[in-house]
Amino acid sequence: MKKKIYLLATTMLLCLAAFNSNAATLATNNATTNAAVANMSADQKQARMEEIKARVMEIKAMDKSQLSKEDRKELRTELKGLKKESRAMGGGGIYLSVGAIIIIILVLILIL
């Protein structure tokens, strides 16, 4: 009995902790970025992703200690923009509804 209570409590804790804000961030993407991505072909998307990766690696390799505060802020905003653009091209992820989570929990309880 104790084992089932611990299992149920752990399952509930993990389910509540598993919610993330990916769905909210997709809604805040810039409409022009989404429109530009929708008009790209697969080859263009792949080429743009390579450009983004190269730029991110270039920024990571930089010696940021010599940069001014404004330059570092500009780099941060550029990285945020590149991240938004790459997420718009990426496709998203796996989203589980509350009903699906409840069904998964019930199946786990029945199995164990």
C-alpha cells in the first residue's frame, strides 16, 4: 500500500513538474519570421540553418571580455533573434494535453 502511494505521489509530482512554456513561446513568434519561413523551400531552410549555426559558433568563439556593454547587449539580442528564427524553422515539439497525461497516468497505475 505504501509503495502504491509513493508511486502515485511521484507520478503526480512528475506530471505537474513536466509542464513547460513551449506552447506560449510559439504564440509570441514574430509573424514576419513565420511568413518568411513558410515561403522558403527545404533547401533554403537547410542553408539558413547552416548560416545560423555558423554565426552562433562564431559568437561563442569570440572573446567577449574586450567588448563594450553595448556590443554584448547587441550580441545577446542577435542570439535571441537567431534562436526565434531557428525555432520557427524547427517545427516545434511534442505536446501532451491534460487528457493524454491523465490516460498515461491511469495506464501506468494499472500496469504497476
